[in-house]
Amino acid sequence: MTFCLGIKVKDGLIGIADTRITTGAECITAKKVSLHQYGQYPMFLMTSGLRSVRDKALTYFSEVLDDDDNRFEKLYQAVNEFGKQIRRVAEEDGESLKKSGLDFNIHALIGGQLERDKEHKLFLLYPEGNWVEIAEGTPYHIIGSARYGKPILDRALRYDSPMDFALKVGFLAFDATFQSATDVSYPIDVVLYRFNTESMVEHRYEKDDFRDAANAWHEHIVQSVHHLPMGQLDSIFAKALSVEPRQEPSPPRTTVSHQHSH
């Protein structure tokens, strides 16, 4: 499984990707995010799904970016091109994958801001090559293992959240996934892009980098439960909490029989 999180807030873009690849009984570490420079404009691309499909489509896509005859003025045009390369791989390898019992599976998150984009953009690309844009209403998307990190993102993240706050929420979403999903793990790669700039920063973090923060978050959750105002909850739970303990059945009475000798 994979954890790749793309966040779009007012001030910029954030990408967070784990690096664990599981193949049968083996686990390896590999990058799931790649940075691409198109002229002076950067973009990032994160993927989940079959690694072979990802690597082949990404190789084709990189060749297109390096070709001076191609011109992408807006990010959606580059997203269309990557979708085209995914369909190319599907035509080449889809049937053989199916015969091997494998589904053609790849999802991608692509973020950046090209020359004629008025703002930074974030797109979710499907295996069929079609896409949707991540907008203000739900300013994030997870590909891969989403169930554990989604609740905190839904509760805390807003489009106008500051970048540093959004980054913290993103880390907590990963931490929740790391705690519950055995196939998602460190190290993680983090990409940051600020609105209307021409630089994209990437950092890799190990588990030890976040040890204190993760422990503090765990302790904070426990303490928050203890300090939760219980007035209304007490009345709601009163019936359940007042159930009398189960009565153990009394042992059967034994009857002593007296035998008379004649």
C-alpha cells in the first residue's frame, strides 16, 4: 500500500509520500514522488499502484518534457500528457498484466504552477488517464491508504490554513496511517511549493526526526480524552455504565443420600 498526500492551501502546495514498497513477503524503500523542471517552472508527481506501470509512464513523460517541440503553458496540459503516457503503457502492457493476474492500476497527484497558471494547481489522475482538479472545498487528496489519515484532515485542514499548519496536519495524517497500516512507513519525502515562486523544495525525513513530535501527539490525545467535558456524555452513557455486574449462578445444592443396612 501507499500513502501519498497532496494539499493545496491558499499559500501553496504540500506533498507527503511514504517510501515503503511491498512485493509479496519483501519490503523495499523507493521514492514515490518525483520533481520535474519545465523550463523555469517546477512540478511534482506522486503515484500509487503498480511500480512497473509508474516507472514506464514516468520515463515516457520525462522524454516528452525534455523535447523542446512540446510546450505546456498550463499545468493541466502536462497532466493530460502524463495521462496519455499512462494510456500508452496500458496499450502496451495491460493485456500481459491481466494474464498474470494483475490489474492495471496507477493513480497520480500532480502539483505545480506553470507559466500561464494564475495560481498553483493540484490534480488527481486516474488509471484511465482522466483527471479532476483538487479545489478549495476539500483542499487535499490521499492516494493509497486514506482511511486513517482522512479524519484529522477533514477536521482541521482548510483552504486558508497557513502552510506551516497544513504541514503539521499532513504529518499527523501520515502518523495516524503509520500507526495503523503495516505497509506504510518511513522515511517520508516532503515537497513544498509557495504560490507564485519558481522553486520547489524537497526534504526526506526519517522516523527519528519526528520521534518527539509523535510521542507528544500521542500523549496529547490521551490527556485530551481525560479532560473532555463529560457533563452531557455522562448522562448519555449513564445507562450503559450503570449496568449491574453479572450475577454468578449459585452452585447446585447437593443432596446426601443415606443408605440403610438391613
